[in-house]
Amino acid sequence: MQRRHLVALALTMATGTSFADNYPTKPIRLVVPFAPGGTTDIIARVVSDPLTKNLGQPVIVENKGGGGGVIGATETARSAPDGYALGVATVSTTAANPAINPKTPYNPITDFTPIINIAATPNIIAVNPSFPAKDYAGFIAELKKNPGKYSYGSSGTGGIGHMLMELYKSLTNTFITHIPYRGAGPALNDVVAGQVPIIFDNLPSALPFVKAGKLVPIVVSAPTRLKELPNVPTFKEVGLEPVNRLAYYGLLGPKGLPKDVVDKLNEATRKAVEDPAVRKRIEDTGSIIVANTPEQFAQQIKAEFEVYKEVVKKQKLTLD
């Protein structure tokens, strides 16, 4: 493991120059730790084309779903720190899942090199149009009247949708059965098809279905009401501020990624989201551009991890 982390250093010493001077010289693999169709996949594919242009080498998106994002994130953590194997960081993979799952095969704070937080997104509870309620008051009344009758889909066990819904359940004293999927995309498909009535998802992947009338929005986690959904209350408005949390989508590499490579990737990503067309594509999903420094992103990951560890402890959440 230690030997693997000396790859970039050895290359630098051999040439006597900064490794990033010639980086990249071959395609870069960007692992999305969820199935296609979810918010993580959307954000990755929006930035991959401009990153390809800015870096001069193809940035190839590869989906590695499963385990609430842990399978793909583990692959990134175990990659050589040479800048050619990157991953998309989410709250699920770097905070929620490690907080609830003691067997997560990586430490989200020490086993990655944060590069940049690309965007933050609201989360949403939405239901299939066949669900008896069409607003929050009706939704909570229906759940309380019929404990155990309904189920909800999420991107996977230990993912942000799972954790936030379990927190919601504990705060509202309701019972809804969890149906985990290998990503938000498959979960959304089943909720839209009526196989599962409820989903707790990131807004970007759910919003197109809401706009098409295939999902009914119930409540969102956002600082204020969203312009795309002006009639939908926030969790804070309905008295559930602990659930009112944004998700993040950023880039990271394995531990030991050289600083000059990190800086080059950060600069290329910032340039990508400064493009008005790219910015519009991201903001049209309901996301907020962040584009911060590696140090700021590292602090965000650490802070979110601490929040979810406290949630797990306080609410006595487990994977069982």
C-alpha cells in the first residue's frame, strides 16, 4: 500500500521536474460510485467534457454502483495516486455510509485526497402520483394512519437518502420500509413505475420526473423554497430542521495525490464550471455551483462526517 503511494513521488524524482508539468499524458478515469441516471452520474457527465478540453486528455466516466456507493469509492481509495484514477465524492460515500457502517473499507478523512466540491444540491421526498397524498400535510397524515404500509426507495443502504429518511422517521415517529437500490437511477425508475411509492433523492435526478408529472414533490431540504418548486415547503418549514441538509458532489483522488496534480485538477474544474453553458446545465438541475479549494472541500467532508456520526449515535441507527 505504501509502495503504491510512492508512484508519483518516484516519477517526480526521476525527472527532476514537477509531475504535473506533463500531466495528464493519458486518459483519466472518473469513477461514479452509483448506477447511471442519478445526480452523481449527471454531475460527472456534465463536467467530463469540459474537463477533457481543459486537460487535453479524455476524462472517461465509469459507473461502479453498489453498497450505497462504497464499492466505487473503495476502488478510488485503492487506486494509484497518479491522477489517472479519480472519483466523485458524495455525502453518501464520504459521510453517511461510513458513519453508519463500521465495516466500510476506507476512512473518508484519511484515505482520500479532496480536490474540489463542484456543486451542492437539495434533497427531496417525492411520491408516485398514485400515492393518496399530494402535499406534506397529507403525506405525514397518511404515514401516521398506516404505519408499515408504505416503502421507500433510496440509492442504497447507508446512502444519504437512506440516512435522511431514517432520521426523518425517527423525528416523526413514522414507519416506512426501506428498499435499497444500486443507485438513484434504478430507484427512481421503480418509483415512477409505481413499484415503490416513495423516494428520498437528490433533486437533480428527481426533478425531471417531477416536471413531467411522473413524481409528486412533497418536501425539500434547501436553505429556502426553490424557484423550481415554489409551492413545496422545506424541512425547516415543517419543523424538521435536522433533515434540512444539502448534498455535495465533488472530485477526489486516493490518498497521497501530489499537490501540484490536485491544484491542476482544481483549476481545470473551476474553469469548466465558469463556462456559462456548463454552469447553466448544472444549475438547471436545481444544484448550486460551489467550486471551492481542496482545503475547503476537505473541511466540508470532515464536518459532514461528524454530523452523520452524531446522527447515527443519537438515533441509534444501524444497517440491520
